[in-house]
Amino acid sequence: MTAEVLKYTREQVEALELAPGTEHQKLEGWIPAMASDEEVRSALEKAFDYRGDVSITLKSGEKVDAYIFNRHTGASLADSWVQYFAANAPDKRKVSYADIARLEFSGKDRAAGKHWEDWVKAYNEKKAAGEKNIALHPDALE
């Protein structure tokens, strides 16, 4: 079997580099309605995709500031859960969707306003200026 080599023109490669990114909702400060099972599921799915902390109020009254990093969606809210890191605890934790009373997107969205197109533009400007060993680095988290 022979390997086929694909050849692209410079214009084709540059067109691929400028592919549109994903448009993210601005969720910072949002407090979703969580009256129905579907609203709970939708809010927690968005919290999983969020790049900042959320405040979770449990039905017990406990409030947790957390970064959600994992989730499992089961057949019911009781079978579904999110895993998170809390600011005041060194270990990861897990809570059932059924135990969550309120959710608030309280933390700063660390990726707000940061778009792939901006990174590509910065790269192309450095390249056009003749810079060598160009690397694009993320902004500091403050």
C-alpha cells in the first residue's frame, strides 16, 4: 500500500487557519430558572461548558462556589451529577442534580472576549513584522 501525499497551496492552508470559532453565550452573572427538569439539565450543561466559577445553592441551604469540570446525565435528576472543585476544599466533590436548588454564574468568564481570530491576527502581525520563533501564549489569569 502506498502513502498518498496531500499537497495544499498556501491559500488553502491560510483559509483553514481562519476557520470561524464557536460563539459562546455571555453567561457571567446569569441566574437560570430551574423550575423544570429540562431547565435544570440545560443550566448544568451550560455550567459545565462555562470557563469560570458558579455558585451552587443546595436544597439543604449550603452554598458552594465551584468550578464544574465533569458531569453525568442519567435518566432522572437523581441519577445525574456534576463534579466540581470548591474554593474552600482541596478535593473534588460530586453533587446530584436533584440536590441543587439554585445556580448562579458568579465567577468571571476567563475566556470572555478571547477569540481564535484575535490570536491568528496577532500571529500574522508578528509574522509580517519578521519575528522568528513566534508563539502565542494565553493571557495571565490575574
